[in-house]
Amino acid sequence: MNTDQFKGKWVQFKGEVKKQWGKFTDDDLMQIEGDYDKFVGRVQERYGEKKEEVVRWADDWYRQQGQPSPGQREAQRPR
């Protein structure tokens, strides 16, 4: 999934983020605004969650949407 596709799903995704992590403010979500790395960092900052746990949760959500997850995207990139 490219950046534009992630941003396209952001509107749906941020609703799920607010359900999962209620401490997120609208300002947090505006600052993240479709940036996957900012999302992971903000969850870690607010909740102390491990990166792997955040990525797993996001991957599960994307799989439910029928889209490749950001974690899968990383694994598919040539090194």
C-alpha cells in the first residue's frame, strides 16, 4: 500500500483508533493525519505500547479491510 492509499483509509482508521485508544485527542489525529510512523509513535508515547503490538493491531485492522497491512508492505520492500 502506498502513502496515498494509507491516507485514503485514514478517515476509517482514525475512528477505530479512537475506539481502541480513547486518550487520543482530535489534535493528535490531526497531527498524525495518515502518517503511519506518526501513528505508531503517538500510540507508544501516549500508552507505552510496544511498537510490535501497535503494528500487529494495525495489521489486523488492515487485513479486515482486505488491504495489505503497513507491516506487510515493509516486508515486501526490496532491501
